[in-house]
Amino acid sequence: MNLSGKLLIAMPGMGDPRFEHSVIFMCAHSDDGAMGLIVNKLAPGLTFGKLLKQLNIPAPHDPVRDIPVHFGGPVEQVRGFVLHSADYDGEGSTLHVDDHFGMTATLDVLQAIARGDGPQLSILALGYAGWGPGQLEEEILGNGWLTCDASPDLVFSGQDEMKWTRALGTLGVDPILLSSTAGRA
């Protein structure tokens, strides 16, 4: 099972409030573990413009393009990641996830966005979600997550509060019918 480029959808009652109603884009998944970014929870009180000022990155365009800054996950919350469309290549610093998505974790992508020549679509995330070897697979088997295909429309849409419901809809699942308890037949 390789979930790189897929979405994880948190099931009700998964037990970790940090991931309640989360939609996570999976940047990497292998036998060594997994890494993803939550794409539907904004970082409170932080804007792209404020972040550029903190990092002393000049922004020649005013106003600066409004890029959502998300809570990417509970690991390394001071580290930034940019999930973006595949049209950007950070000169060896970009992880090419698939034909639609890339992820860059270096300042060059922020500088390019500030100049107006960065990726067409992007989400900035602080922190990430990470799993050790076999951990994510166990959580999926324990009914903690559903998986679905990721589309640029779903991932980069500005309607963060609707992404969980929309992701479930791609599977034909009505959130009202989900139970927080799992059963076995």
C-alpha cells in the first residue's frame, strides 16, 4: 500500500482531537513511515503577509497573494511546508509527489510566491503529520482513517470547512451516516 498523493479522511471518534475532521494530503508513504499535511485547518492568527515579514522576505506585490496558512500537523510546528501544484520546481528542493502535486520546504518557494512567479496553486502549512513504520497502516485497519484520491480542486479549494465533507463525498459517504464506533462482522 502506497498512499503518496492520496488523502486521509479522519473518521469520527478516532481518539486524537488534533485530527478531528482532518483531511491530510499524503506527501510520502513507504515502509519507513509516512508524512502528510493537514489541508483543512487554518493556523490561527497567521497570514502569508505576516509570515513574509517575520522571515524578512520582500514582497514587491502589494497586496501579497493571499495564501492560506494551515496547521499542517502536530510534528515540528515551527517548520514550514508548501504543498503546491506541479508547475513549480524548487531547483532540487521539491518533492514531486505525482503529476498534480509537489511539496517544497525551503525558503525559495516562499520567495518565488512573493515575487509572483511561484506555483499557480499552493497551501502553506506549519508542522506536519508523521507516522513511524506500520503505524498508519494500523490506524487505517483500526478504522481511524478512510482514504480517497486527491484532486487539486479539493486540496486547494478555499473552503477549508467543507473539505472533510467533500472528501467523504468522493467516496459516496454521507457524514451523517458515519459512526464513531467500529464493528467487525
